[in-house]
Amino acid sequence: MRILIIAAFGLLVTGAASAQQTNAPSAGGIAGGNAGSAASRLPSTTLPGDSGLGQGPVYISGTVALSDGLPLPERVKIERVCNGSAHLETYADNKGRFSFVVGRSIEMQDASSRTDNGANSQFGNRGNAAGNPSRMGPSFDRELWNCEVRAALPGFRSSIISLANMRSMDNPEIGTIILHRLGNVDGLTISVTSALAPKEARKAYDKGREAAFGNHLDAAQKDFEKAVELYPKYSSAWFDLGQLQGKRGQAEEARKSYEQAIAAEPKFIEPYEQLSWLALRESKWQELVDRTDQWLHLDPLNSSDAYYLSSVGNLQTQHFDIAEKNAREAVRLDPDKKNMRARYVLGVILAQNRDFAASAEAIRAFLNAAPEAKDADAIRKQLAQIEEAARGKVQAKQE
């Protein structure tokens, strides 16, 4: 008899852009059985994240370059990572330049970023959330030493620049982040069809991006819509339109735009990533499985997030063997332990498969990394039940 430990005890999932909370409960708990643990349901929980900056703003600027000297793709994410919790700050331009004010994320954030404005999830937060790592407050100068800046692009590994010595009045220039190519993948990190856009469509798209980054959202949306009207295969414009719609709380419209981007260019990876986060946020588990399968087909080598999200989707649809395999791969692709939630999800899956000792070890690893996570008490209760089940299994063998 399988002991069920359903992962989503009341999933709180919200996109970083909209910062609106959605409660998506699911049945679960730990059922008894031969191991002798009592049935129970654990409460809904969220994770902490950014809570704003206390003292004067810190300005950051720099460049991104590929190690092989080739031109950059159109869209490279610039992330700030504090104690393992990653936050999208901005995008580099097509010459690799970027600048931002620490903590003032761009308006067109992607759905994978999480903030403290209700935009956390039992499984959606990518950081380990250990003790509110990104909270700057009055101890800003002491806290920033544990932060770093990196670039993010599928198929590439980023060098890292520490912010340990940055202060509010310092020179904002931090130098060049280098992206190293990891391996050949079938998917595209840049849009090929977008390079064929006619002049007027390209002009409208560039104008829309400039308006979006200036927070002129109405104008940006009109420009993106004009760009795709002039050139329906403009996958980059469809993608940015989807991000803008997601920012404005238009989830269904955003989904349609991402699907249009895929229709125009089926190997363009980024729309699959965003659709996966949308499926997680809306607790559409089979859709999450389908989208991550497509994502992993295009890029099976480089994305810990893809395997992580796939493990959650397969856990919720009770494909436990696939869930375990992908959770282990998510952990393997995360040697720096940026997403300790992957260890926790692996622990839940192992409990489903009655490997209680390994389950407890994985969950303890998460709690050791994130002892002050908001859901830590609930997870400790769950861990106690799993440890009890492990002792019961040992006792049954001895008898």
C-alpha cells in the first residue's frame, strides 16, 4: 500500500509581475498504513522573499559577453542572487549593456521570479529563502555582501560578480559577465524568424520595448500589437507582448501570445518556460507536465528549472517515478544549491515511493538550508511523520 504525501498542501502560486495571490488547495496529507503514521493535512504556506531596501539606492551597471566572441542574443536576463534567492533585475541590450537599481526590478519580469508581495509558492519560489536573505533594511551594507550578479541564458553558464563591497555611493560599474556555452541543444535561445521582420514591424517592436522599460505599458502594448499585426511570425514580439500582458494581470491573453510565439517558431525556448510557470501558478498540473516535456525536448542539458517544474507536475499527476528522476536531475544541475526547494520536492517524492529514510534526509537538507522559511514549521511536522514512518518500516522488517 502506497503512503500518500501529496505535495501541494494548499499551493499559493502567483506571478511575480501581478503580485496577486491565488489559493489552489489540493487533497493530501500522510495516510497511515503499515508504517503507523497518523493521517493529517498540512496548512498552506508561503516563502519569504524581497522586502525592499532600507538605505540609499545602489546603482549597478556592466556588460555581458559570450566567451566565444559571438554576438549576444536579443534577450539575456540579469539576475541578482542573495543567499541563493534569485531575482530578475533587468535585461541586457543587444550590445550586452545593462544597468539597474538594486531591488527595483524591471516591470516586465518573467513568471519565474518571485517577490514578497504574495508572489511566492510552495513550489514556485526558486530560492532557498533562508532567513529572508534578500531583506536589506537598516543593515543594508552588511547584507549586500552576500549578494552577487549573474546573467541567465539557456545553454550557457554565467560567471558571477560579487556585490560584497558595493555601497550606495560607489562607482556603479561592475565589469563584464562572461557567458560560457554548455552544449548544443535543439531549442533556440534567440528567435530566427524575428531576424526576418520587415523594417516597420521591427521599428514598432523596438519602440514597444523602449516604452515597456519606461513603464509606459499602454503605449508598449499598442506597439507590440502593431508589430505582430505587420509581421505575424514575429515570435520575439509575441513573447514580449505575453510578458506585458502577464504583468497587467491578463493571464489568458499572455498564454495566447506565448502560444503564438511558439506557433511562429516552435523551437524558441523562452515561451515554453513562461507557459510552464503559468501552469504552475494556476495549478494546471497536466499542462505543466506537457509544457515541461516540450521544454526538455528542446533543451535537456542546461535548465534545472525545467526539471524542477517537471518533477512538481509529475508529482501532482502521480507519475512518481518520472517525478523522482526529474527531481534528481534538478538537484544535479544545481550544484550551487540555488534552489533548495528541489531537495524538498525530491523528499516528498521519495516518501511517495516509501523510501522514508532518503526522504527524511532530503527534507532535512532543505530545512538546514532554510531554517527560517515561513513554511518551515509545517515541513518539520511533515518530516516528523516521515521519520515515524521510517522507524515503523525498520521495526516491521525486524519483526
